[in-house]
Amino acid sequence: MMTVVTFKHGSGDQDSVVPLLGSRTIVKELAQDMNFKVTVPYGAWFHEDQVGGWATEYGNLLTFATVRGASHMVSYAQPARALRLFQSFVNGQRLPDTANPSSG
């Protein structure tokens, strides 16, 4: 039996300790090293009818996501958005890419 682990990396878009561009570059290089192709291009994800951040998916195992308005301590700065990101990871779901997913 094979266990598949999905990894989502979240980063605050206002993080001055670990800048967004550096994190995004590292995850992109990791995806290239693992021969993962972009399966969902960089785009907005939504929480409570607002942009929660931006995300890119590589293959079915690696996602890089930002949390809009968050600093280095994402869960402190944006607790609701951080929880939504965490829930998507735990439940193996994509982040919602529409403001109202139930209508589309």
C-alpha cells in the first residue's frame, strides 16, 4: 500500500522575515527537481467572498499558496484565511478558486 502525502506551503504576502519571492522560487525549483508540471497556474484563491491569497499547484502533490494580508505569523495575522488553508491541506482539497463555489 502506498501512502501519498500532499504538501502545501503557505506564505504571508507581507512577510519581511521569509519573503514571498524567495519561498515561491524555492517551491518552484523543488517542483522542477521532482519533475512536477504546473497543474493549476498561479491564481487567486478565495475565502468568505474575498481573495484569500494566491496559489500554484504542481502535479497532485505540491501546492504553493500565499495568504493575503498575512505577515510572518500567518495564523496570527489572518486566522480565518490560515484556517481555510490548513483545512484544505488536511482534507486533501484544492483552495477555492471562485468567490462563491456553491454557485458554480
